[in-house]
Amino acid sequence: MAYIRCDKCCRWLTLEERGKPCPQCGSSMTHSFNQALDVIDDKSEVACQIAQKHFQVEAGLEKIIRLKGSAEAEVSPVEPIKLLEVNANTVPSGVLPVNFGPAPASGIPYSTVIIEVSPAEFLKIQAHELRLPEGWFLGEEFPRPLEESVAK
Amino acid sequence: MKATTAAWSLAFARQAQADFYVWQALELNNDAHPCHRMLLLQMACEKICKSRLMNDRGTLPADLQSSHGFVANPLPTVIRAQLEFLGEDLRTKSAFLQFTRHLAAEIEILNPAMKRDGKRPDNCEYPWEHGNTLHSPLDWQFIPQQLLHEKFGPLFVKMLRMSICRAVEELQNSQS
């Protein structure tokens, strides 16, 4: 099954909405994915780009790890990109997933969820003393950009 | 039928927006005391953060309705996401984001329930005793009030306002 999203506001168009102007923004420009695998690849690429940008701006950021749900969920284009950010500068507050819609102007066409934890909290997550939301687990860790330097 | 998590999230975002506008109106009122201005700022920030935290697979509305805090950790993420939404080059905003972390921690402390293990009893609602001195919010100089007048203060206010408006719009669209 093809997946089609509005190029302007990033809304995923339902079967009934295809071929007409986007009901959210009125744009007729679309981006199509032929199969679910293409969506998965695109989400991975966008997740990596978000991580690179966050590494460049956050001084205390030690790790960024992708959080994954079930394979069935991850294949869905409306399933958000979920990132766990381990930041020495954060205030320890437990696991608090913060939800956002797409940010097309920054090349983020998917919803995102960010969980920011301190390094000590991350150790507790690894030890299963602090729980991630039901059904989510730790995925791959994103590498830091080679020329990583936090701009002043 | 009980309200959905999305409906709760929208309700909190709308309330944050109303709190924000009242705060801004108070800032222009010479008779309004700083403690009341800061109270509205703190309430707007707490509600937008709670709105963004509510999710069926994350934090349920019931876990957030009667609890306090939830500003110091999520607000910097909310502000950074707003910069991303605007397509800003984050590399040029590192100092602003550091400022936001500092300010968010101080805004959270404005809530009387947040005392940082008794080290920060200062708040914008109730008198408190520290050492042998009784303090009133009416006589207190609040750190967020000072920070908002520093270099990045106006940008923070602008991003906070835009992030609240974006949340209301997104959540309204998702329910229409």
C-alpha cells in the first residue's frame, strides 16, 4: 500500500483525501512512499538528522538513543519518532515523554517524542529500575557528528 | 463517555494560552505585583508542559492533573521543538537554550510545592520562613523576573507564546 503525505503540512492523507487538496492546508503537493519499508527508512534518516542537530546545540548531551515500539507500530507513518536524550544538564524528573507534531520547516515530517533524562536516570533505565512507556524499548544509539561543537 | 487524553491535552493547552495572555496583560499593569505576574507565567508554563506530556502511551491526564512541577525538565524541550518547527538553525541558538534551561528551573521553583529539598522555599504564592526571617512574596525579587529582562528574555517569551499557540492549533486540528 502506498503512503502519501502532504508536502507542505506533512499530514498523511487517507484514501478518501488523496487526489484532492490537503484538508489541513489546501496544498496539492504530495510526497509518496511505495511501501512501508520506504517509510521506515525515511523515519530512520529523519531521526538521525534530528539527533545530529541536537548534538550540535546541547552542551550536556551525552547520548541519543532511538526508542522503538513494536514492528507493527513502527511501520506506521503516524507512529512518532521517539528519542531518549541523556543530558547532564537536565533536571532529573523520571521518564517524561514530550510529544510534538511534525516540523516541516526543519525537515521533520513526522511526529516526535523526546524523553530527556540525566545520566544517572539512564543507568536506572538500563537496570530496569526506571521504566520506559509500555511497549517501548531501547534501539540504536546515534553517533555524535564528527565535527561536533556546540555553537555559542 | 470519559474525555480522551487528546481532549485533556487540548484543554490544558487552551488554559495555558489563557494564562499566558493574562500574564502579558499583567506585565503592562503598573499596579500588578511581580508575584502575581510570576504566578501566571508559572501556570502557563506548567500547563503547556503538561499538555505536551499527555499521551495514552506516556503520561496519563490523571497522573498530571493534581501534581506539580513538570517545568524544569520538559520546558527546554518544548522551546527547542518550537525553534525546530520554525526552521531555525539550532547551532546558532545554543546560548539561548542554555538560558532556557536556567530559566525553566527557576520558573518551576515559583510553585510553592517545589522546594528543592527545602533549599528553595521562595515562591510566588505563600509567605515562607527561612532562618528566623519571615518572607512574603510581595517583598521578594524573583529570579525569573530578572532573567526575562536579560538578553534572551524577549526571545523566550516569544517562543513560549508560539509554542502554546502551536499546541492549541495542532491539537484542534487533530480533533477536527
